[in-house]
Amino acid sequence: MLDEGFEPDIVTHNIMLEGLLRSKKREGIITGGTFFKSLPRRHTLPQIQRTTHPQEPIVGKNTDVGDSIVQKSGIKSTDVVLEIGPGTGNLTKKLLEAGKMVVAIELDPRMVLELQSRFQGTPFSNRLKVIQGDVLKTDLPYFDICVANIPYQISSPLTFKLLNHQPSFRRAIIMFQREFAMRLVAQPGDTLYCRLSVKTQLYARVSHLLKVGKNNFRPPPKVDSSVVRIEPRKPCPQVNPKEWDGFIRICFIRKNKTLGSIFRIKNVLSMLEKNYKTLQALQQLQNGSSGSRNSDRPTNHRTTVET
Ligand SMILES: C[S@@+](CC[C@H](N)C(=O)[O-])C[C@H]1O[C@@H](n2cnc3c(N)ncnc32)[C@H](O)[C@@H]1O
């Protein structure tokens, strides 16, 4: 299933917190006692002790995954990095080592607290800014590179939020569910080539970087993952997003049909004609109201295009 992801449920949270505990102990920041006292009620000691795989945070037992992500993101020492969903901060630490500044957007307030206390009093503290909130509802700050390991159900809205973001960034490195990733990078003729592929590839160059099997995670999710690189095209193509979206919808209206046969369907033709007339009328109105007679000038109007 495309949108099947895994939210950090109680077990996942426990595992993430335990990962944090171990790394904090290693760093000598806290003792186990203070850590357990500071846990929210949900994460009581017996629950943590019951966890079958206590070792690893959600990004996985394979720390090479984090290293590969950082390495492949090509972060420069002058870069501002946007991290989405930092969790307990294992990846955040690597990002702080590579870049100038990390802005981390995290939904879970308990994770935000853990993250802040993990880096408090370390040389990283003044180079980390943590924003608590839902990334989909947050105004994104300026950034050069985005790194995200997110719940898979927000893959699509997050991708389009990033693609719409201005000023444009250099690169995003994102972990997606494997099938979603393969649809993003699919080329014409591939079985998975779809509206998502066309829409994304209009605005960005997309490439598959890394396969991450489910066994890299504790607990293992039901699906495999992939890391994808998204590089916005510069300059951004000038299209009317609604017209473009309407056109692409028509192109993919019937599975296994050629474009030729789709554009011979009577309903499609009459819909296109109606849309064309609506857009022409709008353009004339707009040109009239701005006093311009140049009807060839591209317009930025918003209209409803039937599909
Ligand atoms: C899969 S975990 C990744 C944790 C960490 N980045 C790692 O690699 O170990 C996803 C994280 O995203 C956070 N998250 C979930 N939905 C979010 C949203 N809409 N906005 C921001 N963060 C979100 C979760 O609270 C969780 O910490």
C-alpha cells in the first residue's frame, strides 16, 4: 500500500527514547535515573523494559544509513540544513557536524524536549534551532539542504510543499516508502510512471540514491524504504499549476491507453474545448482590466480547469 507508514507509536517511542538514553549515557550527559524521571508518563520504566528490541532508534540499527544520508546530501560547512522529523537527534548530530546550522522541525513535543536537552551545553547548541510543529502547517525557514526521515503518510504533501518552497533550495534527501520513491523517479514507459512522476520531474531532477531494507529498522516496518535526492530545477518552469495539473490528469485518465486514444475520447475533447474557451475569456478579461493588448503574454491567473 502506497501510504502505509508507521507513526511513532508507543513501542517506537520507547525504542527511540532508549536509543537516546544509550547515546546520552555514552556522551556522559545524564544518568539513567534522571532520564527515567524526566520521561513523560506514557514512557514508564516497565514499558521500556518490556520492549523486545531495546537497542535501536527508528532510523535503524544500521548507522551507515545515517552516514550515507549525510554523505550523499553533499552538505557544505556553510549550509543551513532543514531536518524534518529529527526524533531523538541521531541524524541531527551528524548534520550539525557537517553543516553551519540545523533547523529541525519536530511534531512531538516530547522529542523536542529530548532533542534540546541532548544538545544543551554542547558545542552544537547555538547551531541548532528546533521548531515544534507539523511541518505541513509550518512556514519553512530559509535552507540550503533538506534532510527528512518522515512518516510515510505525509510523503506526497511534503514533497509538493518542498517543490513550492521559495527561495529554492539546493537539494533534498528524503527517505520514502520504496514504492513511492520508485514512482517519483519512474520514467516514461515504466509501469510506475504516473502523475506523481510527471509533476515532480517538471519541477525537479529526482534520483534514487539508496535502498534501505525493512530490517534496518527496529521494529521492522511492513515495507521497504528508499532514499531519494530531489534537486529543484532552476529557473523554476513557468506554468499555470492548475492548467498543468488538469492536463496531466487527462493524460493519465485511463490506464493502458495511449495519449492518442485519450485525446480522441469525445468527452475529453469537449472538456478541453470548454476549458480553452474559459481560459481565453479569463485572459481577455485580465488583459482588458490591465489595459494591455498583448495577449501572448503568459498569465498567472487562477481558474478552475475541468478534468
Ligand atoms: C521516522 S521518525 C525519524 C526519527 C529520526 N529522524 C531518525 O532518523 O532516527 C519520524 C519523526 O518525525 C516526526 N514527525 C511525524 N510527523 C511529523 C510532522 N508532520 N512534522 C514534523 N515532524 C513529524 C516524529 O515525531 C518522529 O520524530
